[in-house]
Amino acid sequence: MKILRILPSMDFGGIERGVHDFSIRAVEMGHEVVVASGPGRFIPSMEKRGVICRNLPMNRKTLPVFFSALRDMESIIREADPDIVHVQSRFSCWIARLAMKRFPGLPWVTSIHSFNRKRFYSRSEGMGDLVITVSRALKTHAREFMGIPERKIRVVYNGVSKEFLSVEKSSSPCFRAGMISRFSLYKGHYIFLEAIRLLRERMKIKGIIIGSGSPEYRKSLESWISANGMETIVEITEMDAKKALGEMDLLVVPSYEPEGFGRTVAEAQMSGTPVIGTNLGAIPELIDDGKTGFLVDPGNAGQVADRISYVSSNPGPAGIMAAAARENALKHFTLDRMAEGIISVYRELLVKGGEV
């Protein structure tokens, strides 16, 4: 099968990581994959593994970029002559909607990865012949908020690399709770910090925040830490997820807006790291409360603190929980399962000739 994937860029991010991992795995499965995107740090590793990359800049949402990308997209589709086209990101999908009119009969797929609140602008992600969502929660959102017919929606969970099975844990005299996420208010960094503040008199605790993004947001976090006298027990730094999980005894995902999937949850589970997550969006699909992790109410720092304390004080039960979570991740959230799921959607569409 010849597959054309289209997205704005291939720099580091959840969508980009998913396209990178799928494309390499699909090539290993014997398919030909072309990725059309703007520049990004994932491109060299894809090309090294046999993925064909084409330059299609869509980094700025302006009319000149729109029409330039439309022309280039049509040219790339014509040159690649794919069996199927798969487009991600709202801006790219609006462009593809027009481009695909030049190729009647060529089936195309769109994907939804997050809970977008701009109803009209987000409609483009539902315009493919079939629509993939990365969780059941997003399927409900796509149907109820975006008005996409259920018959068009297929759920395929993201997959994470089995390299997380080999995370090596470092030792520490204190219990280490951490976050891995970009710097964004809805990710719940202040909830995490408040939980650490509540615990500092009750246990020997260290908080680790791994992330990148807005320098202003990072400075605001550092100011909060300083104002609360927590410079010696909270660290903000950057490192890759595998190394970061080796420095943590527990991962906390305290988002107070719904997550479309929760890649860091699956990575932590694969690594055998216990996880506390918010009972919101797709997180409950990855965490069975009390069995494969803990769920807490959005914005409830007290609950987060209590669960951190429990995991620290009960290593036996926490270890059993982490082992069950790893087993669940190996069953549902591997790269092979993701790639096979996406390929099955393509095959379904090709068999039906684009008619659903």
C-alpha cells in the first residue's frame, strides 16, 4: 500500500511523534510511506528508516500560505500517486478538502487528537471519508460536539515504543513525583506544585517538572516555587521522556482540561512507573482507578497529595498496580497495535472504494 501522510510540521509533538512512529513501522511492514510536511527534527530519522519526506510548509495560518500549500499539496499528491491520503491538523485538513476535489475517487482519512473548542474551524478534521480518533472520549466529542456521523468514526489508540520497558530507575533518598508535559496552564502544573507543598512537612519529597515551551510560563512557575520556599525540593528541567521516567518514582498527570489520549501515561505504564491522572477526557481509558493507577478529581491538589503519599508508603501494592498497568499498556498501547489499527482503517476504506 502506498500511503501519503500530510501534517503542518514534523517537529517534536504528540501528533508528530505518532506520524513518525507509524511511518517507520508501516515501512517495516512493507508499505511505502510519503510524509508531506513543513520542516522538523523528526525528518532525518524517518528518512534514515526509508520514509520519503516532501516539503510542504504550513507553519503560518495565513491566506498566502493556504493557497501556496494548496498548490504544493496537489502537486505532491499527483507525484506520489498514493492509494490513500491521511491528513492531520485543522489547517491542513481545510487545505486538503479543496485539494482532494482534484482527485475524485482517491480515499482520504482525517484524524482528531484533541478536544478542540472552535466548532466551525474544527469541522475540517471530520471531512475525511473516515475519521480516526485516538480515544473513545474523542469519538464522543467528535459525534456530539463536531457533528460527525458515528458510522465514519474509528478509534485507534496511540502507541508507544517498547523501549520504555527498559527504563533504568536511579536511586534517591527521597520519594520523587514528577510531571512530563509542555508548559501550558491547563496541564495542571500549579496543582502538582500545591500537592508537593502540602506534602513537604509530611514526607521526604522531591518534585520534578519536565517540559518545554513558553519561557514566560516557566518563569511564572519558578516564581511560585520561590515564593513558597520550595527551590530545594522542586526542579524544572528538560530531558527525554525515557530518561525522565528513570528519575521518577511516580508520574502525575493533573490536567484540568480533557486530554485526547495521554501519551505520557502510556509511556510511564510501559516503564513500570505508577501514575496518578485526572478523571477527565481519555485518561480513564488508560487508568483503571485503584487497579492500574489512581484517578483524581480535576483541580484537587489534596487528592493528588494523598495518592502520592499512599504510593510512597505502600511500595508493595503500588508495585502490583504498576505491573498491572504495564500489562495493560502492552495489550492496548504498543506501536504495532497502533500501526495495525490505522492500516486496517485504510484497508476498510480501500475495499469500500471510499464509500462509507
